[in-house]
Amino acid sequence: MVRGALFVFHPRESVVSYAQNKSMKPRVRFAPSPTGYLHIGGARTAWFNWLYARHTGGTFILRIEDTDAARNSQEAVDVILNGLRWLGLDWDEGPLTGDATGASKGDCGPYFQSQRKENYQRRVEALLSHGLAYEHEGAIKFKMTREPITIPDLVVGEVLRPLTDREELDPDFVIQRSDGQPVFHLVNVIDDLEMNITHVIRGEDHLSNTAKHIALFRAFGVNPPHYAHIPLILNGDGSKMSKRDKGASLTSYLDDGFLPEAVINYLCLLGWSPKDNREKLSRAEVIERFDLPQILRHNARFDYEKLLWLQGEYARELDNDRFYELAVHAFGKAGLDTNRFPLPYVKAALDTCKGKFKLFSELPAYAGFYFRDDVEYNAEGAKKDFVPENKPSLQKLREAFATLNPFDTAAVETALKETAKQLGVKVGVLVHPTRLALTGNPAGPSLYHLLEVLGKEKSLARLDRALAAF
């Protein structure tokens, strides 16, 4: 063994029997710290815990680790709770609100660490009274074993954690600071112990802490839970994701108009494999298939383009009512009030957009022209299509449209193609400036369909305005 090496790995098969404790249903937890945004890695950890609980008929617990008063914020607590609810990750035990002193559900509370100080103090006194901890410069240190600890891990395999060079000199570690504040290692273990956690599913970055946690569990006279350390999520280039990287913050998915079912589907693919190379799976299918041995050992690479593909697939398959609701909300966020328009008009307009975009945040730019009195012309498009040689053709088309009754998709398509034939030009010579005149954009919904939705009066008015702009 190389001195200073942190871990020695053995095949995971050697620890499978360690997980076969059938005495009780699994109890798992997601225990975030409310010190900032909810990272996509944290969301995946919550998802994997939730999945394991649902797959096994177990219990999913939400616990807020808010002992760091200087860095915690109420806003961050709300971000966590709202993010989990958006993803559909309902918890069986935990807080009902973001108020640390508020109501909760479950028999193992409080579920905010800031409300569990008496629990921690009682455990520290027990360790002191049994000679398993001692005072040192005002702090309390735990007497760590001098022998290497083997960590049976359901994902990584058996991990031998020898002491580092520094730890061989002094392996003991602080469990309570001189100001009386308990440290992460202590509170994490006490909470897992008192909440009867059977499986700790967390990021591999916590693996280095696990030997200390196992030693603490043994000091309290109980067996440690089963551990499953899941791979980290990296950027596409292999670098560690930071809060500035695209896709790192769960809040950005809400802001960009992602669908939660697309996000959780993609999170499955970051470190877990259903083994049949399928990439699009429903929540019910994942619950049925998910198990810890299927979690991959290597770190996951975040692929934003694959996430966008999944988002587009789910957006295309939305039922109409939910599609309308999300679309109207997206327009409202962009300052466009669809309530000013008749409901049949709104639905008809939105029908021309379904399946044509991926993110709902793209929708106002794509189809906002339906809900504006005037349109602003795309500069490049105007430079290309609003040229003197196109004006007579557009005027001729305007005159043809004015005679139509009814003014529907089939009629406007026939009129445009007949006008192009009479002028001896290709259809595109009329389509491009017409689209720009009506929408302000060089691309968008089907021209013939959007003409019908806008109606004769509005379409002619916009053509007149464009002709005046040549």
C-alpha cells in the first residue's frame, strides 16, 4: 500500500450481501444545506434517494442541515423546497414549510438541524462520559480508531480507508467547536442514527468522510447504515461543475421553461443505466427499474444538448391543456398578456407553435407577434426582404388577400401561390417578406396557418404597415 493513499478499492460484488438487510423497509434521506442555490448534483442525489424509496416501498426523508447560521438563508431553504416540489419529489417525512420552527410530518423530527441542538449536546456528553471524546483547547475531539476502516459501499465496492500521514500523528477530530457549535460529521451521524436511516445515498465527494462516520456510529453502539456513493457530475470537458456553468443551478431550469419530467429523465442518465440503452423513460418505468447496483462507477458528463433533445420530446407530447397553461405562463413572464384576447384566438395561436420549439422561454420570441399590436422587424430580415423590387409583389399579394372570403389556411395558400404564378416568381419571393411583415421574424409558425389565426383585418393592416416601411 502506498503511504498517504486515501482508499484501496475492491470489487463491489464483495459487499452486495452487506445491503441485504431485510429487517426493515429502507429509510433514505436528502439532507441539503441552505447556503445557496440547489445544484443539479444535489437534485440528482435527491432523485436517486426518492427513486430508491419508491422502488423498495421505503421512506424518503427531507432534512435541512442548517447549522451554519452565517451562511444559511431563508431564501435558500425556499429554493430547495420549491425545487423538489417542481421535480415531483414528495417527501414522506420532513418540513411542511420553509420555517425551521414550523410544522412537519414524521415521528423523527425536528427536521431542521438548528432545532436539534439538545439532541447533539446529549450525544456529546455521552461520548465524553464513556471516554470516547475529550476536551481540547475548548473544543471536543472524538477519539478516532488507529486502525484502517473498511467501508462497504454499494456502488464503489469495499473501500479501505487507511490513515493519512497527518492522521497517524493525530487521527482524532473535532466534533464540537470551542464556541459550542457541533460539526458536520457529528450532526450528520446523529441525525441518521435517530431518524433510523438505513441507506445513505450521496455524492462520491462525501466518501472521504465516511470512515469518520462509521467510527462514530460504532462509538454510539449501532451498526452504520449502508452507504452508496454516487459518481460526480462533470462538465462535458471533464472539469468540475461550478455555479457559473450552464445547467449547474436547478433554478435555471425553471427560468428557462424546462419540463420537470424532462429534467428528471435526464438526471437518470447521469450515473445510472437501465441496461437496454433506452434514454426516454417515464417516471413509473424508472421507479420499477431503479436499483443501487445499476449506478455506474465512473463520473457522469453533463450533456446539455441531450437534455434539450429530451425537453423537446416531452414538450411535443404534452396534452393540450397543460401546453396551453405553460405557454400562457411563458408569455406572461415576458410581459405579454394573453387575457386581452379571446380564448379561441389564444388556443388557435398556440396550436401553430406546438412541436416547433424546445424551451418555453423561447416561445415569446417565436410567437409573441400574436399578442402584440405592432411588431418590430428583424433588422437582418428587413435588410434582405424589404427591398424595392419586392414591394410591387407584396402589394399585389395584399390586394389578392383583400378579396378573400373566407380568409382561411386553404384560401390564403391558394391566393399566395396564384399570385406568385401570375408574377412569374417563386413562392419564396412572396413568403419571406410576408412572414416578416406579419411577425417581424424571418422564421416561425406556418405562414398559412398564422394568417388564418391573425385574421383578415389584422393581416392586411400589418401588410400595409410593412409596405409603408419599404
